[in-house]
Amino acid sequence: MLCPRCRTEMEISNHGGVEIDRCPRCGGVFLDKGEMESITERAVASVVDMHPSFEQVAADQPAICRCGEEMMEITGADEVRFDWCMSCEGTFFDAGELRQIDAFRAD
Ligand SMILES: [Zn+2]
Ligand SMILES: [Zn+2]
């Protein structure tokens, strides 16, 4: 799939049996419906989101989901911002956003 943010072809990385789409350019991470729960259980979000040196990509356009719909920007608990697709319930995190979620912190 293409990155919802910068339209670069995403790479699939496997984390504890959970396959996650991640963008090699901007570091964004796309989670299909249900994958959010999987990575919470396995506490691998910090691994998913560990690289700080990705290219900054302006978020001035709506992210486009893998299903083609525009994603909604949502602010959740702990002021974490992410993009959510009403159509397929996919979730997209820009680099650095995922680790801000309390439940994902290792400590
Ligand atoms: Zn990207
Ligand atoms: Zn979608």
C-alpha cells in the first residue's frame, strides 16, 4: 500500500507475529482494524516507532487510507493525534505519535 501521508510504497515489518505497514520515507505506521489491540498486547509499539530520523512530511493534507477514503484526524487520550478511517477503521500514526500512547509505554 502507499503511505497515507507521503504516498511512498510502504514496507511490511513483522513484530512478534503482527505484520505492520510502515513507511520507509516518513516513518508513518498504518494499522489495520484490530492490529492496534495486537500491538498493545505485545507492547511492541516502541519497536515499531523507534526511528527518530525520518523525513518530516507536512501534514497539511488529509491522509488517504489504503481503501481510498480520506482519514479523519483524531485527538485521543494523552493528546495523541492520529488519523482514522471511518470506512475500514484503519489507523495511521505519523512517526513519533505511536510512542506517546500510555498503554504502549514499556515502563
Ligand atoms: Zn510516508
Ligand atoms: Zn480505510
